[in-house]
Amino acid sequence: MKPKIVTKKHRLEPDLYKGSIICSFTICIEGRENLFTNKKIFNDVETILLRCLKEMECVAYVYLFMPDHIHLTIEGKSERSDLLKFVNVFKQRSGYYFYKNRFKGEWQKSFYDHILRKDEDIVKHVRYILGNPVRKGIVANWKDYPFKGSTVYDFAAW
């Protein structure tokens, strides 16, 4: 008899992602394929991201597209905001864009998330995310990395 495989629950209760909360997500490309390496793909997927944020009544403190994954720190701005639904809709729409344009790569089934506590410093968190391309040796200064943005902050003023 085969042993039963028990999967560990890795997501919090869905209601914890609703309303005015701040959550950080990391979403990876299956097989860690380098997909986000040119301005056109970034611009197209950024457009999808911004539409989803608006529809779901969310703002993005930061979004940063590394070659094989993205980092998002978003906040729900109303009682109707649902950050899990946002991620699922964004992955579905951008995944369709990948398929339609025959890109090599698709999203991994799951993703990583972290709900920020009220005592966590959001600016420190954003700066850490912005430092990813520097830590990976892609650029010497985070300001030189082109595949990033925010609906809250003007990074040019930082």
C-alpha cells in the first residue's frame, strides 16, 4: 500500500487577505525561466497589473519584476478589496498574455506571501525589495533597474 501524501497548508485563512491590509507577494515563473528581460514584456504585464489593482481597489507600494519572478507589496483600500483574488486574477490575465504571445514560461501554481504587521516599517520593506537587483548583481544601484514601479511612491524622488 502506498503511503498517503499529506500536503501542508501554506496559506492563511482567505478572510485575512480582505479589506485594508498590506501584503507582500512573490510570484515565480515555472522552472525559473527568465521572462522579464525586456521593456515590452514589462510594459504589457505592468498594464495588466495596474488594471487589476484598480479593479480590486488596491494600491502597490512597490512592484519589481526580476527576470524570473516578481515582488509586489500591495494594500487593499476598501472593505471590498481581496488581495488573494487580486493575485489570482492578475496571474490568470498575465498568464493568458504569456500564452497568447507564445512566451516560454508560465506562472508557478502557487506563490509566497507575507501579511505585514502594523509595526513593520513599509518604507524599509519597499527599500529591501528595491535592493533585489543590486543583491543579484544585475545593477549597481536600484534606481538603474528599469522593471519596477509604485502607485504610491515616486521613486525618482527617493
